[in-house]
Amino acid sequence: MRIIKVTICFDLADRAGILAAMKRPTKRFEDRVRFNWGFWDGKSDGERKRRAAMWAGKKHPDPTYEAGYWAGKKAAGENITSSANAWQEHQRRAA
């Protein structure tokens, strides 16, 4: 077995291009999907008794995810298999 060491070097122009690509928005998922992710993350954190949100004191960049997170945290400890009711409540409040 041969081990080959490869060194990759970027010049400054390449680094600027990479940084610009990282700042570009990526594919945006539907609101329902992002709410669902937040819901289950919040439920998990609530059940593990984590007091602070992952973004600790700052406003989350995605308000739909954040709403799902807090709905999930509120539902911690309940035997819930779907975030559908929380989603419907979120839609009622948003309307």
C-alpha cells in the first residue's frame, strides 16, 4: 500500500471565489420542511433539558425554523409523532 501526500494550495483569487460561493444562498426548502426540522430539534433539546437554543441569545436567521423550534420545545415530553398540529397553529398565527 502506498500513501501519497497531496498538498492543495489556493492563491488569493481562488480563496476569494470560495468565500463568495460560501456566502451565496443555497437551495431554500419549503417553509413546512424548515418548520418541521426546527420542531424536532426543539423537541429534542426540550427533552434533554437544554435551556438555551442553539443560537444562544441571537435571532435565528430563519424565522420559520425558529418558530418550529419553540413549538417543539413547548411539546417536549409529550407523545407526539407529527408536527402537523404545531404547523397548523403556526399558520393560523401567521395569517
